[in-house]
Amino acid sequence: MAKYIDNRDWKETNDKYVRRGEFYFSVGFLEEWDEELEKMNNGKVGKPFQFPDAYIQFFYFMRTIFHVPFRQLEGISRAFNKFNPKFRIIDYSSIAKRKIALNLPQDYSDDMVVAVDSSGMKVTNRGEWMREKWKVRRGWIKVHIAVDVKRKKLVGLKITDERTGDNKVLPSLVDQAEKRGKVNRVIGDGAYDTRDNFNLLEERGIDPVIKVRKNASTR
């Protein structure tokens, strides 16, 4: 019987999973806080902005991914302020108003190569034993993303539960990406290998780079 040899670089694999946390939580906007505010208030008529757009985007991301209510977002800003004064406290009504008027950057491109993938996040502390004994559903959310691989920019995002297959989300990610520019190619793993997805990409003139199953039909 042949012995299986695992040649993976476990340090690299471990680092890859650790870096996923950077996707959910990044406070890089603190470094450019003053510079961004200066640009936003340059020539502005009326009361100047007190918080940069990047700060509002941070809370918008927290609300979108973790479904945090607006009042709790204000509580998060207060807690952060205790640890770092640069995290200025913002009230929940200001977050809501600024979110509506938020202008997210949308650089248009005419030669996008888009990579799609998803990652799961556990939203409950239920243990494995409890789930097995009481047949309790695991409770995950899935973050589906589409990235412009040339420019390293997010061009599509969708949140679902763990019961939604990756292949079902591809049309939505492609729709979002096409609002940012012309998509020439879509790269994905075998989870996106369905006839509907290949037909969709063909109809839109997009080259599919999707891993197919060994027994896949050529029809």
C-alpha cells in the first residue's frame, strides 16, 4: 500500500489562513486620517467633515459582514477610543447619514481579470459535541468575493449562509464586477464548475478559467 506524503509547506499554509483575518479587520485608515480629511474639506462649503470616508467605510463593513446595529457601532467606536485616541467617537446617527452619502471609489477598467472565491466564518460557539448530539446547525456565514487581480481591488462582494453553494453566487459577483469595467476573464476553482456558469460567461464574452471535474461533459 502506497504511503501518502504531504509535501505542503505548513508554515505558509498557516500564514495564509491567519492573513484571512486582515480581510475582516483593517485599521490602516488611521495612518491617513488627517490627510484624507484635509482633501475632503478642501473647498467645502459649510461645516467641515470630522471623520474621513475610510472611517465610515470601516463601520459600513462591520455592519455588512457582522450585521452590527448602528447603536452598537457607536459602542465599538467608544471602546476603540479607550485603547487608541485616534479612534474618535462617532455617534450612530452620523454613521447612518454618512453611509447613505458615501461615495465608494469605482475606477473603471476595460481589461479586468477577475478571481472569485469564498471563505467561511463561524458565527456561533456551539461545540462539535453539541452539534452532533442535538443535531444543531453549524452556523456559518460565507463571504464571497471577486477581485481584480491586476489592480488588487475588490470588485464584488456577497454574504450568504453556509448552505449557499459558490456556483450560485457567481452571476451576482460577475454583475458587480461588470459595473466596474469590462471583464475579460474569470478565474475560479472547481466549485464554480456548472453548465449555467459556463453558459453565462460565454454569453457575456468572458473567458472562463475554471477547474472542471474529471467526468465533466463537453456539451
